[in-house]
Amino acid sequence: MKLKNWNEISLIAKELRKSDKKIVLTNGCFDILHAGHIQYLKEAKNLGNILIIGLNSDKSTKLIKGKNRPINTELDRATVLTALEFVDYVVIFEEDNPFNLINLIKPDILVKGGDWKENEIIGSDIVKEKGGKIISLSYKQGISTTNILNKILTFKEDI
């Protein structure tokens, strides 16, 4: 099973570091998975050996995205993410940012979408302190969950 709790992912990360595996960590809400997410996650996986996704909980997503989100529950979102062959582990976090999770896992590479500047990436200090890398991957213009939701709302009006 790829969905792990914090204790499990902590032990896994320690074992991976002992075996010199490069851990790549990214995080997000991944509310409605789309082509931009897939491209991004594939690119992230190619940067190391193990891809771990920190998934914002329902509570955390609501804090970040607003009262009408998430569309899909955290367990549904985790189910979709864990079905992807290039995703190794998913761990849900409750906070509004992944700082504590990053500190727990201590990845070799911390990845965010290209819409994030390095100095804005939470936890970058933790990763840099241990000699790791911060990477902003390309952002697929025009493809976002918000745009998809807006299209659905427009479509609904046309029915």
C-alpha cells in the first residue's frame, strides 16, 4: 500500500537514506487530477529514485482553496495518486503548509510547480541545509483545477 501515515513514512525515509536512494518530495491538493499534474509528477519522479507526495488534507485544502474545496475527499485524492505507477508514496498532512512533513522526511530534492519561486517554497531551508536541491518544474499554462471548475460551471449554464 502506497498511502502511509507519518510514522510509516518517517521509517521509510530513514531506510531510503541509508540505502542511498534519492528521495523526491512534492506536495499539493491534487483536487482534480489533470494533464498538468501528470506531467509535473512524472518530471518529479525522474529527478530521483523515490517520489513521495505530501497531500493536503481536506481541512488544509479548505484553508488554502476556500470553503467549496476540495471537490474530492482526501482519501479519494490519495486513491487516485497512489494508482499512478510513478508515485511511490502518499502521506496526508493537516497543516496549511508542509513544513513539518518536509522536516520529517528530509528529502534530497524538494519540487514545486514553476509558478513557485525558490525563496517562496516552504521547507527549502531544511532541504538546502542538508545539501539537497530545490527545483521548480515547468508549469503547464492554462491547465489548472480552477480552470477546469470554471469550464464545468460555464458548461452547466449552457445546458
